[in-house]
Amino acid sequence: IFRGRISLRLHQPTLPRCVARTQLRRTMANAADGLIFRQLFERESSTFTYLLADPTTKEAVLIDPVVETAERDALLIKELGLKLTVAVNTHCHADHVTGTGKLKELTECKSGIAKAAGAKADVYYSHGDTIPFGSHSLEVRATPGHTDGCITFVLDGGTMCFTGDAVLIRGCGRTDFQGGNAGMLYDNVHAQIFSLPDNCVIFPAHDYKGMTSATVLEEKTSNYRLTKTREEFITIMDNLNLPYPKQIDRALPLNMVCGIQDAP
């Protein structure tokens, strides 16, 4: 029974107790009232999946599911008595196979992705669209640059935002494949994410150092890359020399067809 209060549970790697308490308090202080919220974690690709739901209507949205943990997500949704309306991706991922196709089978939800991503889905989103669920809604903001089809989901006017790989905690996603463009990423992050309220909580698609969230103000002042000038940022991104993503050859073809495993 939620009684109009936020229900939070973080499924993720163990953090130092003082850090975990601080981040949880910050999340609760900034979260919308009457929201069911879960941050879940897939270890192999270090991917966060986010479940958001209205406790009254039981309508739910799932952001960035992973196929290996789709059954876990479906079970949690069932245990909480929720109705998953749509499972959405912030972009067409290269480091894991999306769980949207599997979740369509398990929950009868719809799948969603940016129209610009060019991937198959039931629902296509463009800048300015909204995803309503009960008394809440997610605003879609186009934030391409990591890929040419990235979007950020903004909850209820700016209490939380789900940035995919556009903004990571103290970093950002690479820009050297899938139509990536460093200058475009810099411009869109500053225009569409750093323009949100300073206390808006950023939830990324990945983290590799045990961090779970940050505020817009933190990233505007402390992000190691995005606080640089535009020219400096482009130079940094052009010289990362990152290895080829180990799952890209499997993940991209499947993600172009909603992660359906028996795709022709």
C-alpha cells in the first residue's frame, strides 16, 4: 500500500552505507509525490533499467530494459500489481540487447524508441512528445550526439531525467559510431539537460564506478568532459581511442528489430 508516498528501492551494486544514504535521500527529496520508482541493474553491461509507475492507476513505464533481466523486470511488475504500458529505449544500444521484445511477450506492453533511431518499435517518439502514466508524464527531449537517435526522458517537468548515454555520472557516452557527433552531443546536453532545474536528478543508462545518480547542478559543475569548452570537449572525444564494443555485432542487429531473438 503506497498511500500517496513515493516507493523507492535501488537494485544495484552495494555502495558504502553513507554514500547510499546520501543518494537515496537526494532521490527522495527530488522525486515526484506518489511515484513508484525502482532503479535496477544488469551487471554484464553495467546497464540501469528504470521502472516508474503511478500507485493509483498502476500504469507503469520501463526505461532501457536488458534482455537478460527482462524476466526479473516482468516478475517485479507482477509482484507490484502494475500494468506495464510501454517499455522504451533512450537509444539503439550497442553494448546489450534490449529487453523490449521479450517484455512484449511477457507483459503485453508496447515498445518505444526515438523515430530518429531508425529501429523497429510499436511507438516512435520525437522531441516534445509526452508519455503519460497515471498522474505523471515523461517529456521526450531529443539529445542526439552519442548516437543520432538519442532521447532523454524528463519526469513531471524536471524532478528526474533519464539521460541514456548522453550524460553519465561525471562523463558521457562515446561519439565515434552510430552517427555520433561530439559537437552535437555537447550542444544538446547543454540545451536540453543542463537547462533543467539544478535539483533535477539525473539517472544515466550506465555506470562503471558504483555511482547511481547526480543532480543537474553537480554535472554542470563537476562533469569531467561536459564542463569544458565546446572545442575542448570535441578534442577530448576525438581522442578517446576506445575499444570496439564487445557486444555490438550481436546487439545492434537485434536492437534494430526491438531485440526479438528469432529475427530473420
